[in-house]
Amino acid sequence: MTKAEIVNEIADKTGLDKVEALTTVEAFMNSVKNSLARDENVYLRGFGSFIVKERAEKTGRNISKNTTIIIPAHNIPSFKPAKTFVDKVKKNVKVK
């Protein structure tokens, strides 16, 4: 599902026009991004958590130059789904 499809679905279900729905979706995404940039986690009960994880410093390899490099410690955004969300997705798995 793309952002445009999400906007269309929100517009259909809420009666908002697409411009208002797009503004709302983008405001939500900006709020989450700005919170994570400030090292603040975002918790949405029943949906999941957007959290900041810290990656430790590690040694990597540049295979094109055959050299070893140090990758410094850094933070990355991560999403952890809520248990109810995971359970709902598990129930809809189709076996091939």
C-alpha cells in the first residue's frame, strides 16, 4: 500500500477531501520523524512503537578496496508492532 492509497482510503472513510487527508498523513509522519530525531520514542497503543535503537561500533570491510573500516556507533529508527497487531497478521497468513 502506498501513501496515495492510504490517503484515498482515509478520505473515503472519513469524508475528508484528499488534500486534507494528505495533509493529515504527512503531519503524522513528520511528527513521528521529528520525535525520533529528538531521540523520543512514539507509542501507539494497539498498533506499535516507533523507537530509536542504538547500533554499537563495529568493524566492516570495503571489499572493492580490500580494506577494513570502523563503522561508528549510531542510532537508527525501528518499528516494533503491538502484540494484537502481530496476532492479527499471523491469522491472515496464507499457506502456499
